[in-house]
Amino acid sequence: MRPLGLGRAVVEAVIVEDDVIVVRARPRAGERARCGLCGRRSPGYDGGDGRRRWRALDVGACRAFVEAEAPRVDCRRHGVVVARVPWARHGSRFTREFEQQVCWLATQCSKSAVC
């Protein structure tokens, strides 16, 4: 799942819904329960708001999303925050690869081509 940026994650399922592909994933055991801001191991706080989706790069003509549980942890430095996931930055609704592709397009293409 390299194009989606799930290098250090476990893929649990791939679901095709009409023209949308949803990849259900979870961080590996060593990557779980870490602060979303600093990456330190932190004790769990609660289950958060359930499952979240991050927009990923398209797969052919289909839109793609990465879906995972989003528990919260209690970091000593930052307080209660959403746990880190290896495929996205804290607070983002897009995968790292999606953001990088958009940034590259913004610098190399016209405004209408990026839209």
C-alpha cells in the first residue's frame, strides 16, 4: 500500500463502495498510543470519536480514503490529544502523500490544473 503511505501500518480490510475505495488500517503495535504532536508514548485516555477517514491519493479513477480508529491519549506535555497515525500529520484530514502531491502540483502547474 505504498501509494497510500501505509508503510508502517497494518491493513485490516479494503472496501470498494461504488467509485470509492476505503482502506481500513491501524498502526503497528509499536506505533500505537503515541502523542499526535510529539510522538511520545502516552497512556490511553478514551476511544475518541470513533473511526476517522483521511483522503488519500486516487487509485485509478476511484477516490481513496484511509479509515482507522482515532483513540485519544493523555500526553504529559500536550494533555489529551488524538493518538498519532503514521500516514497523516496531526490535525490533518489528508494523508502525507496526498498533501505532498498537492504541494508539488501547486508549485509546478497552473491553478486550473491543480483544481
